[in-house]
Amino acid sequence: MKCFRLAIFLYCSSFTLAIAKAQSFTGYDVASYSGVYGTLYNPANILDHRVRADVNLAGFSFSEANNIVKLQFRNTDNGATLNFPTHKTGRAGFQTDILGPSFMVRLSDKHAFAISTRFRAQANVDKLSAPVLNLSLLKDVKSLNHLPITAPGGTIQAHAWNELAFTYSRQVAISDLGVWKAAISLKFTGGQGAAYFKANNLRFIYNDSLRTNQALREAYGGAANTSGNINLAYANFMDDWGDTHNYHFFRQPGIAADIGVTYEYRDVMQVYETAYNENTLNYKWKAGASVTDIGSIKYNASPNSASVRFAGQTYVFNDLAVPADSSSLQQIVRYYKTTFNGSNGAPYFTMALPTTLHVMFDYSFNKWFSTAAHFSMPLLGAAFPYYTGTHNLSMLTITPRAELPWVGAYLPISYHFAAGLQVGSAVRLGPLVIGSATAASSILLGKGKGVDAYFILRIPFFGYREYKEKDRAPVHNKWSKLARKIFGCPRL
């Protein structure tokens, strides 16, 4: 356990070709019975007549994908390699999302409230040039010998943080045929680790025989005539992760917010005091928009953070391997800072949270079958030249679903703007939800540009407040009452 957190963080920020998805819990995020999980993408979703209260015990989601290499899910020796040169610009990342102990309660038909705890780790690689990809991933790099390798603006950024969120959703207006709802989540954040690496006009000539060993008959390649700049910064407390780092929920405190609004259209809209008429409970369609993760976290930079300027140096790649006696992040960074003759970087830096716009539309065919469309688009990211922080990528998901209070099936069909088309599935049985946005496509093909999975364990409380006797059909016997409990109408 000594270096567990260090290992996790270095894995998140390592040079893996994976792309951070714009969504966690894909497929279930649009569910009618999502409960407290409705806060993740639109806080207005928690105000729903189907769920009186919800207690989340644990929820875990991870996703990994890429726009260059197909990940192999069957036994193969190929690994993550390229058979032919690519001309694409690579983008990369990793995302883990853990929803801890949380709860929500619908106070009335007009108010709902939730408190949630959450841990997130995210990493991105952006603007990774095609020459760098080819040198890193081609099985045979002989064709690159004596050619220039350029990285005009490549970046690697990683961030891990906690959230304690307070969400309030309210019915704000009623028209003849629908209901408007608005909500806000105020989030207190705690930074647990942050780092970025940026290259500016980095260029070198690849030479596959800068050094030769006649005895072993081996040649060692490297970079000649290196020019450009690189900058590395990471949080100062990460230097002590290996020995003395103690976990604090609000280690680097910050504030963030989510805002959202929804409109639910009904064929007939009537309101009796604070209870809906039984014929108007389920909307015909629902539209919503939200902006999530508005905020940032400020970090004091480690004194080992470095800025390096290259001016024609030559490096043999084998000489750049991490020394065997370097086991901590501090030792590794110091070694490279000395090797490259780096200078001190800025004393502090700010990591922006992955601010994202979400737009959704949900159409209900009947009481148990619906189809939802969810589009996510980052509002901040590597397109801004001085941006530091992680970000999501654009993603469109269409999810047909069949749901009853204690069971549900979901078929998310996603188009990831980097990884392409993906098909998944999810199942909800009682308090347990298991799903993946890539399961179906990965199993059928045996490979794909993405892999993800999630599970949820929660205790939901379904149903809504009792109607006045004149507003609902009477229940004549115990079997009718039991049927209403099982199928969620009108009250448990």
C-alpha cells in the first residue's frame, strides 16, 4: 500500500492511447429510475415522480478508448501497435468515476434534494502528432530513420479530485401541457493530485544507430539535433506520496457547480394541489440541458517542476531509462530535470474541471418503453492554447430502454467523436446495476477502440404521494394493491 496512490496516478497519466469519455455510467445515466445518479449530468433529473428516495451504497465506472489503436480483447501478440504509419493526430486519456455514499429525497412534487460524494480521476493526451505516434507504436520504425519527428503542441494532463455535492431541484413553472424544472448542484472539491506535461515546437531527427555495440552487434537509436521546449508541473504534495502522504478529502479545496433545466411534455396537464392527476404522471417527451463541472482547483507546484529548452542536443533513448534506484516520483523527476538541464517552473498552477454541455431528449412510447438521446460537448479543452486541466470529448448516445421499478434493460448505442461507433448494454435487477457502453461491439469483434464497465449498488424507494380519493380509481382488493406496488402505480 506504500505507493498505491502513486501507482494509480502514474497509471492515469501514463502514455496510454486512451480517450476520456464524456460520460460515465453510459446508458443508465438517462434511466427513469436513476435516482441520485440523475445529478451526474443534469441535476434537474432528481425531481421525478417515480422515485421517492434513493440511497447509493457504491457506484464505480471506468472507461478507456482511443482514436488510433484497436485494443485486443482476445489472445494476441500484437498488443497496442500499428502495422502501418498513421496520419492522424492522437488524443488520449483515462477516466474513473466513483460515486460514494449518497442519497436523494423528493420532498414533494415540487422539490427534491440530494447529497452525494464522488471521486474522479481523469487524464488526457492531446495533439499527439502522427510522427510521434509512428515512432512509439509502429512495429518496424526503419522507415523513420533520419526523418524529423515533431510535436508542435502535444500535452499530457492528469487530475484526481473528490466532490461533496449538495443538489436542489425545483419545479419552476407549469404550462397547460408541461412542467419546467430547474436545479443546481453546489460542489465542494478536494484536489488529490494534478500534473501536466506540455511540448512546444519539439523537434528532433530520429537516428536508429546513434551508438553501436560491436560485441553484441546491436545499434541504439535516439534523437539528434533536438530543439523546442517542454514544461512539466505537478502538485507539491505528490513528492511525499511514497512515504508520508496522508489522505485528506479537501486537501486542495475548491468550489464547483452544475446547473440544469428540463421540460416535460404531457398529453394532458392538470395539477391538483401538489399531486399530479393519475393520467398525467408520465411525460410524453422530455428535453433538458445542463452545464456540469464549472470550476477549477489551484495547486502549489512541486519545486521539482521543470521547464526545459533544447538547443541541438543529442540523446540515446536507452540512456533515458529510469535508473533502477529511482523508486519515487521525486527521484524520477529530479533525474530527468538534471539530464535535460531544466530550470524551475511556475510556483503554482490551476487545473480546470472538465466543464461540459449536455443536451438530452427522451421520448416515451408507453409506461415501460422509452428511448433517450444524450449529446455531450466540452466547453473547455486543449483547443485553448493556455488551458490546463482535463476535459471530456464529444459523444452522442441513443439508448432504447425497457423499465419497471425493480427491473430494467438498456441498449446504449454511442458515437464517440474519437473512438467511433460503440454498442453496449446494461441491466438493472433490484438494487444492482451492471453495464458497459462497449460490451456488445467488443464481444462481437474481439477488439475495439474502447473498453468500459460500471456497476451500481443502491437502495431505491419507488412511488409517489397518495392521491385524494376523488383523483384516482379505488383499489378494491389486496391483489390490486399488490399489483400497484410491483408495477409502481400509483403508490407503494
